[in-house]
Amino acid sequence: MNLGERFRKIRRILLLILLLNWGVAGAKLLCGWLIDSASMTADGFHSFSDGASNILGLIGIWIASRPIDESHPYGHMKYETLTSIGISGLLFLLCFNVVREGILRFYHPVVPQVTVSSFLVMGLTLTVNVLVVIYEMRAGKILRSDILLSDALHTRADILTSCSVIITLIAVRLGYPIFDPIASLVIAGFIGYAAVGILQESAQILSDAAAIPIEEIERVVLSVRGIRECHRIRSRGRSDDIHIDMHVLVDPDMHIDRAHELSYIIENRIKRDFRGVTDVVVHLEPSLSPSLSIEGEGKGEER
């Protein structure tokens, strides 16, 4: 699948989920306003923020899909990761607002009017959210999209908050209205946890943390016949755009054609064994150890 097709698929998915999220948010906000429930209203705003993150994701995908140019020789794909940090920022802001409203309800308590329709609304929206998370997580893994995966985590937090709202409605119906503001604070905790998770993962990519363990790359490189040693192995990038460079020691008497061929063998094997690798730079160096006999090797032969 080429990049253009990948970005088009991600864009279609985000548009579909945007419509679903705003439908769910509208139902929760309307019902929460009618029955005067802080927890349901907070959950509605959480769902509404899901839609806002979809819009942010669409903007990020539009920028990330731009081709490589002179000023961006590695492409624009990290804008997708940068957008994920924007989504986490929306979650932190939402978390703050929900905590504030929950605390105000402790000082100014309001007893929600729980009805059968409120349970029906929460049950329906919970079902929609479960289906959205399953679909978005599956698509995010197939397309290796930071935006879809982070947005799925966002919506998964919505599932947890919806469950807490249903429990709260039951508690209020049984005569314990204090559970309503308490639940809104619990919801804020779920939102904050999702925001931290997205921020940590995105920060790892933007700070060029190692994308693949050095030991695994070294194992693959040393499996190529004619390679004596490899060191200064580095990897970075997103899971769908990993860049690797390394220094490889070969026999100092090796002909340059054979050495050049080995670099291609290493590159192809790494790309075969590690999904998402888009660029491999191999620096060939002569080994200072005694000459290694490579007689009998056929051209392109691998261990």
C-alpha cells in the first residue's frame, strides 16, 4: 500500500468516527442536561472531545501526507505524531474542566432525575463506543497510524467513563446522589490517564528514542556471511517509518563490489525482518583482525 492510499484510508476512517462521536456526544449532553446529571454531562463533553480530536487528526493527516521535499528530506510523517500530542492536550484540558465541575457539585449538590430513557441512552452510546474502539484499533494496527491508535485510546477511555456513569445512575436511583460528582472525578482520572499514555508514546517518537532494540538488529546483521562485527547501531522514527544506521566491519581484503553487495543484503534482510523500516544506512569499515577467508562464497551468498 502506497502512502497516498494509506492516508486516504485514515482520512475516511476519521470522518466516519467523527460523525459517530458527535452523535454519541449529542445524545449524552442532551440527556445529561434534561436529568441534570454531572457525570453524564461530563461524559458527553468527553465524547465531544473525541470529535474534536478527529478534526485535529484530519488536519495532521493532511500535513503528514505531503511528499518529501528539499526542506523535509525525511518526509512529513512526524506531523501525525505531533497531532497525537495535540489530542493529549485536549484530553488534559477536558480533565481539568471535569474536575472543576465535579468539585463544584460537592459544594452545590444537585440530585439528578434518573429515568429509563437515561439508561437507554447510555446503553446505546456505550455499544457504539465499543464498536468504534474495536474498528479503530484494528485499522490503526493495520495502517500503523499513530492518530488512529491514540484516538482509539481516547475513545476507550470513553467506554470506561460510560460504565461509571451507568453505575452512578443506578446509585442515584437507589438514593445515593453523592455518587454523581464522585463519578465525574473518576471520569476525570480515566481521561487524564489516557492523555498521559498518548503523550508518553508520542514523546518517545519525537525525541528519537530507539525504535528497535540494538540486540535484535545486531542479531540480524551478524547472520549475514562475511560480517565480522557491527556497532554504533541507531534506530529512530515511528513504527511505520523507522530509520536505521550502523557501522559494519568486514575483511579488509574484501573487494569493494562484494562489500557493496553485503550492504544491500543487510538492508534487505533488516527490512524483511522488521516491519516498518523504510531506510537503512550501512557504513562499511575494514576490520583490523586477521583476514577472514571468504573463499567459496558465491555472489550474494548469505549464511
